[in-house]
Amino acid sequence: MSFPHSQSPSIAARSIGARVPRGDDPRLLTGRGQYLADIVLPGELHACFVRSSAAHARITRVSIDEARALDGVVAVWTGEDAAKFCEGIVGELEVEGCFATTMPLLARDIVRYVGEPVAVVVAESRYVAEDGCDLVDVDYEPLEPVLHPRSALEGGPSANEELPDNVALRGGKVLGDVEGAFNNAARVIEATFHSGRLSAGPMETRGVIASYDWTSRRLRLWTGSQMPHYIKYCLTAYLGFPENECEVLTPDTGGGFGQKAHIFPEEMLLPLLARELDRPVKWVEDRRENLMTATHAHEQFIDIAYAFDSDARATGVRIRATGDGGAYHQPPWSMGVEPWCTAMVTPTGVYDIPAADLIYEAAATNKTPIGAYRGVGYMAGTLVRECLMDDAARAFELSPFDIRRRSVVREFPWTNPQGIVYDEGSWLQTIDELERMVDYTAFRERQAALRAEGRFIGLGLSVFVESSGESTAMGKAHDLGGIYHDTATVKMEPNGSVTVTIGLTTQGQGHRTTMAQVVADSLGVPLEAITVRAAESTTYGWGSGTVGSRGAVIAGGAVLRASNVIRTKLVALAASMLEADPADIDLVDGAAVVLGVPGSSVSIIDLATAVYFDQSAWPADFDPTLEATLAYDPARPIFSNGGHAMIVEVAPDTGFVTVEKVFSVEDCGTVINPDIVEGQIRGGVVQGIGAALLERLVYDDSGQLVTTTLLDYHMPSMDFSPPFEIHHLETPSSHTPGGIKGMGESGLIAAPAAVLNAVNDALSHTGTVLHNIPITPEQVLRALRG
């Protein structure tokens, strides 16, 4: 069920908009957090996995006798053991042309990527478990690996026999007069882009602890999942554990970025092992396992073309997005989530382009499965759209700001070719503000002066609009299935303190602080009187997951709806005690006050105490329950927008790129906490810089991943972060309580395009144009040398 904006009251913002320090920071920064590896259960065992050393091979023999005989080893399971309980995890995307795959918990007959689990050893310690894995002997009969997605779709060997032609996803749409747009174009700008294969690389790797009590049939599972309620559902759907006897707990989690928004075989295996062995079982992966076997992200090959009229306005777009999906769909998002989103959601962006030819496809390959990672689909789609716009600017001899102004949407509501309605936005204002921030004329003068000295600097621009607050309405707007909603509980104690419980997990986003700010304004209580509990346990409520920039929108909406129930009762009681009209009562600064009547007030503490202990103060037909649980799911899709401009310097002798400064504009509607919003921008942009310049998962010709440590896979650190200048625009949503929009993914969505555009601008006088990321020094030098 969706809920319109009108069901929440108009509340004056006092805490909302303030730079409130994050409440979790003192505990976490002083080492008092409790992460999964910190949890030690009495009698716990440790699991370690034997993983495939071949990218594609038939398993001819698995010998486990030596491992079983090792002192301290309690159990060794192979694929045959796991299949007795579960044939595998089914994955697909509910869109046209998607074909399902089944991922086994442990490979049985065939392995399909390096790192796929083949056996699991459970022992008294992690050390013994690893020694036991070394004693498991697996023989393989090699099969030809399938490694390039577009070659895979042309025929040849199958990467996964469930997909004999390697097509995991294929579909598209033609919208508007595409042929007319291109036949009548004054100029067509086109290119092929490649966005590299990445790892989300959370600071804390994946881990699971399972404990089962056979007397009560109660299963407890600890995992750093972004979707604990989905994990709980899968425990019943795949393994048959009664859902009412399952509890999924999420301790402090050191980052997720989408990688932990999946169901993995390890999360299904450990509950089975705990039940069979009657002891808790724990698994925490090392960094090599994380880079090899946790989902990869973002790799696509994309052909894109824009038709422009004689006034340099874009009139049509053609796009073909091909995803390198890996060996299986990784539920719930699938290998199609990247190319489908790139083709079906992002090609027009903020531009009024009436005609579109959209093709998406995902190929199965013998690599680690692709999954969600911050900015999924949007990053690659924004990269090709915005970089092609800069190519067009050079072709038309216009500034990157002017070329965008020619096509940007100026009036709202606006409907894009896919039929999606955008009710509001600051799209043109974003372009104008970025131009003001960078002082474009002064930059060009500086660029010319430095070129005369042999130094190459460049300016890159990237603007975007993103769907935020993943919801049922958002899915339907994009022709996707699924129901999304969250619940929140707000409870006021007799002393006026408030406990808030939300259905979302938190991985460092500051949810507890922002939700407390929302409640403080709604109930008129100080922040220190509010305790917010994120979903440490699935017994606390329901959440569809910490994904899709939905924290502030969905959790905030549910919190506001629940707190409004408490607010209404406090107002009614205060009106009775103060002999005033409820319409004249406001809750502020710890008291209920009568507007326009100085000195007429009663404290929130006294109101709460009266609810619990003084029936004589109640108005007629008063319900004294100061606790409410309500759900929230927006009735309409919600969109935020923004943009980044970057100045970079390219060293012509080494090919190294340095980011000199970042200019960011963000419009996420009502800003709850500017510090948290700016932290999200900085973190996302630095991730985007890493994707553009540093990070690359590399496979050799046999399908072996060769970037298996952080020495090989280079992620940006704090000393790589450039200076930022951030400006906030506020176009409140007309469809959410408080006008809030999401923004958690925005930094990463647009940053790689800004970097690539800046590099191309720096090299423009050489005739060099790059279309692939990451932009390595070798790539720059090869381009400069022709």
C-alpha cells in the first residue's frame, strides 16, 4: 500500500537541516563497535571453503578422506551433501527476456568461475579448517572458458549450461520516431564505451554465524547483510526453516555499498551445518575471497549514439548495453541489473530527447557473478550519456555547459520517452550553478596559460537525475515487479524519552542520527531524549533493504507517519490540559505551547507522565497508547538530481591523472543533515574517482582473476581525496513527508563521467579522446603516442 504526502503533518523544521554530529561516531571511533568477527559464541566451530581453481571445468573427483581424518575437523561437505537440502539459489530479473539460473550451494558436477565453492570444511578453529581445505583433493577436466560477453552472445561454448546460447537477458524498446531523428540529424555523435569490472570492496568483508537450537527449532543467523529480511525469507524458501523461528541479526557493519545486498551460498550453508552439527558455525572471509567470490560490478560494453539538430539539441538516442554477467544470476538483482538499468533508465537523463532505441543484454561468462554496487546501472549509463555530450560539445564548438542547456528539461512535470513522469527538479539550475562555481571563463584562461608551459589541465562536467527511495511505485514506473515498503515503530516512555525502531540496517550512513532529527521535530523533544535502533534483528520490524538511496525517504517516511500518531495524542492531551484548540498547539523545545499565548505551555515529560499515570487529565475517548508502528511506501516515484565538475591534471610524460578539485551540486529535496549529505557526496565521488582512474578486476586468458589483493586492486585512500566545494539546491518532493529525496548513490553515479570528461578536455588539443575506464597511465600514454 502506498501513502500520500498528505497523511503527514506540516512540521516546522528545527532539528532538520542542522549539522548535528553523528551519534554513532564516538562508539565506533573509540573501538567500541561490535562487528561480526567480534562475536564469539560458546562452542562455535569455524568454516572454510575449498574453492575452484578452474574457471570452467568438470569435476571428476573430490577426495575428502584426509581432511576428515585431520584432528580438529568436525565435518566436510561436498556438493552432494548440500544438494540433499537445497538444489541451489534461483536468480532472475522480472523483466522481458530474462532467463533464470540456479546457483548451487556447493558445485557438484561443473565449476563455472574461479572461486566457486566446491567443498566446506568445519573445524574447531579457523586454522584447522584451512589446513583441512588444503587436504581436500579435487580433480578437474578442463572446459573452454567463456570470457568476453559480446563474443559469448555470438555463439560457441556455453559458460553455463542452463543458458546454452549464453543469453541471460535480452530485450529492448523503440520509443518515438528514432529513424526520423537520425535521418534528419544535422550531426550524429556516437562511440563505444567500456566500464571496467569493479569490486565494492567494503572495509569489512562478508561473514556469517549460524546457531541452531533443536529443542525450540530456533535458528539465529548473524550477517552483515543490507537485506536481512530477505535473508530470513530465503531461509524458509530454500531451506525450510520455519520463518517464525528464524532471527537474522545484523551487528555493526563496516560498509556494504550493494555487495551485501544479495543472498550468497555461504549464508545458506552455515544454517544447515549448524543444525546438523548442533553447534554454532562461523565463517569470515579474507580479502582474497572477497575480491574473488563476492559479487563484482559495473562491467559493460555500451554503444551509444545521439542525433542532434542544427541548433545542437539532442533529438534521438540509440543505445546497446551489454553486460558481462558472470556465471550466475546473483539474487535478488541478477546479472541483468547493470545493462537493463543503463539502457532502460539512464539514456535521456535530464535531457528532453523524444525518441529512443533501447537494447539491453547480459551474457553469461566464466567469471564471478555481477551484482549490485552503489550507482548500479546509473554509473555506466551516466558515463556514456555525459561523455557523449562532451564529445558533442567539441564537435559543435560549444562549452560543456552550453551543449547541455540546449537539451535540458526546463519545465515540469515532464514525461520521458519511457513514460516516466518527473514532477520537479533543478536540472537547469544545476548546470548554471556548476558553471558559476568553476568560473568557466577564468578556467579556460588558466588552461591556455598552463598549456603554454607544457602542463595539461582539463575540466569535466557530469549532471544526472536518479530514482531515489526504491519503492513499489518506482518499480512499476520502470516495468519491474516487487513490493517495497518498510515499517517503523515510535514509542514514548513515561519520562518523555523516545525509542525509534526502523527496518533498515546501517553500514555507516548515519541513519540513527537523521532519524532522530526527524523525530525531534515531530515530537518536540531534544535529540538526546531519542534512541534509534536500526534493524539489529529482524524481530524489530520489516525492511525491504538498505538499497536504492531509500534510507531517508522510506525509513524517514515510516518514522514520520508513526511519530505523527504519538504527536496527535500529545497535542490532544495538551489542548485538554491547557484549555486550548488542538490547532493552536505546537510541540517545540520539550514542551507543548499554545501559539500566540506566551507562558501557556506544558512539558512533554508532564504530558507523557499523564498519559501513563493520570487518567484525570485525559480528554474524552483518549487512547493512552504512546506506541505506533506504521509502514511507508511512496505513492509516486521520487527523483533527486545534481552534478559534478572536476578539474584534473594529466602528466604527459607519465600518463598519471591527478584530480585537483571537485565541485558538487546536490538536490535531494529537504536536507535533513548537511554534514551527512556532504559525507555521502565525498565518499561516493572518491569511489567514482577510483572507478575512473584506479580500480580494475583483471582476468587472464584462462579465466584466472589476477587482481586478488589490495596491492593489485588499487582503491583510493583518504590521501587521494581532492578538495571539494559543495552547493545544495533544495526542491522538496511534493510526494514524500517532509519533502525528502534520497541521495546515497549520487556521488558515484556521476563522478566517473566527470573524470573522463576532464581527462579528454585536458588532452583535447592533442586530438585524443578516451572512452574506457579506468583511465590508466598506460592508456593515456598509448593514446598520446597514437
